[in-house]
Amino acid sequence: MKVLLLILPLCLYSCLKDTNSVTGTVKISFINTGNTNYSNIQPQIFIPENLEIPLIDVITLNSTGETENIELNYGNYCLRCKIQNPTSIYYLKNRIFQVKPDKETNLIIDFNKE
């Protein structure tokens, strides 16, 4: 009987834990950007079914070319990066990525490979 009283609270505690999380995070890093300033890089996140309207339009980069962790529901997303120079605007290739519940997805965008 005493063993049951010890096991029962542990079972109840494990049932109370949040195991139904539906969000994860993504962190984006830009490397080998050459003469392109981080302030000129404008990443946007879209859902793949609608590439016309961004889900997240304004994502800021820190001084090392990284974003903060961005919390998203689990699923598939598309990253589109607009580069705005004084004389032109161009886009990098779209990147499809997946967010998994309770996981961090790290995207590294290497300008040398674009």
C-alpha cells in the first residue's frame, strides 16, 4: 500500500506536464554576407500555401546577423530574404523549413552558396 502511495503522485505529476505543445522556435543566421550590411537583409516568413502575404514581415537581425528565437506553430514554412541595396532589390532563394513541437530549428543562410 505504501508503494502505491509513492507511485500515485509521480503518475499524477507526469500527467500534469504539458505534453501537448504545438509550438517550436526557429532561429535564422546569415553568414558570409560580404559587403551586404545586416540592416539591408529583410527576412520574411510565409506559409508555403500563400507566398503573397507574409506571416511575419519584419524580422530584425542583431549585430552578428542572427534573429532572436521566433516562436511558430508546428508545421512547414517558407523563408524569403529580400536584400535592399541603394541601387537595387533582389531576393535569395526561398528556403522551406519545418518547425517541430518543443524543438528549435536553426537556419544558416550562407551568401557564398547563393
